[in-house]
Amino acid sequence: MKQSKLFIKTKREAPKDEEAINARLLIRAGFIDKLMAGVYTFLPLGLRTLKKIENIIREEMNKAGGQEVLMPGLQPKENWVKTGRWDSMDDLYKIKDASGREFALGPTHEEVVFPLLKNVIFSYKDLPLYVYQIQNKFRMELRAKSGLLRGREFLMKDFYSFHTDEKDRDDYYDFMAKVYKNIFDILGIGDKTHYTLASGGTFSKYSHEFQTVTDAGEDTIHICCKCEMAINDDIIKENKSCPKCGESSFSPKKAIEVGNIFKLKEKFADDFGLKFKDKDGMEKTVITGCYGIGLGRLMGAVVESSYDEKGMIWPESIAPFQVHLIRLTTNDKRQTIFADKIYNALQKSGVEVLYDDREDIGAGEKFADADLIGIPWRAVVSERTGNKIEIKKRNEKKTRLVSEKEFIKTLK
């Protein structure tokens, strides 16, 4: 991609109405555009990163046995009345058509997936079964002031598991906790993300969150000083010691919730009569679990946990490009030809590259944009570098000169 053709330009200043670091940096760098509070357009750079997050999650869900579906965002009122959440869920968007029929804009999909599975699950032979989707959700968030961390419309992966008994569900629940840990490791925040005991609300006594430690966090977690499991601030009074290792010493930290998993008991299965016949022909209620990750929220959390005074520092796994190639303005056409040659060679080698080919833009502005955008590698071609390339990593200060062949080998 040539930067001269990029859809949107960087901004020197962040919008005055944005408080969160993730929104300020993502808007300035041209990753997202704010339509209104809690609602953002993902621009080409931001969409590339969002899609990489989506693909990582999809690959892990598929490896975990999940089958992907896409369920409607527009949902019938009667399903929400059946679960009791039409009146009890205070962040539910409710709409009415010209005939007076009422609908919900889905904040979650239990009201869709459970009646759907009644057409699929009949016998113990149909279980276990794992279904997931990646889809936009809507929640009436009255205080949308945290950028991508708290949106009114947002992209979410919701995964549902269906089992014959609690033991099978519990074993899978523990397995999914490890799958989530692997996702956060790939995204570069695994060392900052803690498996956190939390309230289960109306679904179960307890659930688990995955909380990424950062000063921008809206939650407070208490991290075990021995095994690093954490407990959410809402239930720390109920747990004087760590449920995993028994340690009674905790360290409080601010954190962002980047994922959660629930054991659903029999709540929604009972509401919709989701049952199966066991080996003896006895009818039993399907046992279920739910596993969620907000993709935009996860993207915002990565920004909040990896930036400096100059801009964002993306991990290679989800950076919009692997290399930011910068051609400094010169009167020597040979340098332009050389920079173009490097750009073409990188593309041919399968390296994702953003090429700053802009004319009449000074070196200082180009370097500032590169730091703001935060692509993992910066490569500079100028009169000073001759027939070599000056390279550095975004999170390092030291530069070095390499040949084209050495550079491509380094990236590979």
C-alpha cells in the first residue's frame, strides 16, 4: 500500500471530546473515525488490524471444534420475553416497525442460538456441540467515553458449547480457558492478562474474566501474589484466599476485561425447552457454556497496554503492516528508483508493507507519522543510506544499515 493513496491522513491533535488513550491514538493515526459516542468507523488501517484479530480468534475457535454460523442481529421480542430479559436488561435497544411489532437489536445471542439448536439436538449422540459467530452487537451504553473499550455498537465473538452433563461442560470450560490464554499470548498481551474469578450474575454463582492490566482499566482486580490468578473487585470480600493456590496476599491493579466465560446452568435451555434423550431414552436438559470476546475492545486494550509518547506500538501478529518503508524526499532519482525496487521486492516476498512515497513531506513529519501508526519495523531509504536500508524496530532506538537481501531475510 502506498501511503500517498491511503484513504485518510494522520492528525496532529486528538479530538477534544475523547478521553481514552486508545481512541485518541487510533483516531490521530487514521485507524478509526468517530461517528458518535460509542460508534466508530474502522478505516483501512484499523480494519486490517481488526481482521487480523478476527482471523486469529476464528482459527483458535475452529481448532477448539467450533462451527461458525451467522445469526440475525434483529431479534423477535417474544424470545426476550420468554427469557425474562425484555424488561430486566436495561441496556437493550428496542425498536418498533410501522405495524407496531417490537424487536431487539441483539446485545448477545442466547435468545437466538437456543431455539436454533432445538432443530439440531435430539439425542445424546448429537452432543457435545460447539457453535460460534463473529458479529456486531448493540448495547445502550449511556456512558460511552472509553473509545473502543465501551461501545454502543461493537464486533463480538460469542461461542456456545452444548453438553450431556456438567462434567463434560466443566472439562470443556477449562479447555477454553487455555484457548483464550493462547489467543492473548498471540496478541502480545498474555503476560499482562490474568484469569479472573468474577460474579456469574443470573447465569451461575461464578464466571471468569480475562483482565489485562493497564492504568486505563475500568475494573480493579486483585492478583494473587503466588500464582497470579486474580479476583474481581466485586467478589474479593467473599474470597479471603486465592481459590487456586490458597494464598491470602493479593496485589490490586487496574485492568481491562478482554474476554469472559460463563457456565450457563440450565437457564436458557429451560426457557426454550432444549432437551435430549440419553442412552436409556430419558429426556434431559442440555448443559451449556458461553464464551465471549469483544474484538474492538481487544484492539483498544492492546493499544492501551502498548504505546509511548510518540504513538502506538503494535505486536507483529495484528499490526496493519509488517514494515513501514519511508522514502525521504530527494533530487536523486536513483534513490526513488531504489526505494520503489525495495517496495516491489517486499511485496513479492509476501511482506506486508506501507510505503511512504509522499512528495513534499519532510523527514520529521514522515518519522512522526511512522511512530504514531506504530508498525513493527521502520525502513528508511535516503541519499544518506546509499544502496542500503536503515532499519529499526518501533520499540527500539538503535538503527542499522542492511542490504536488501539482509532486510528481507530479517523479516522472514
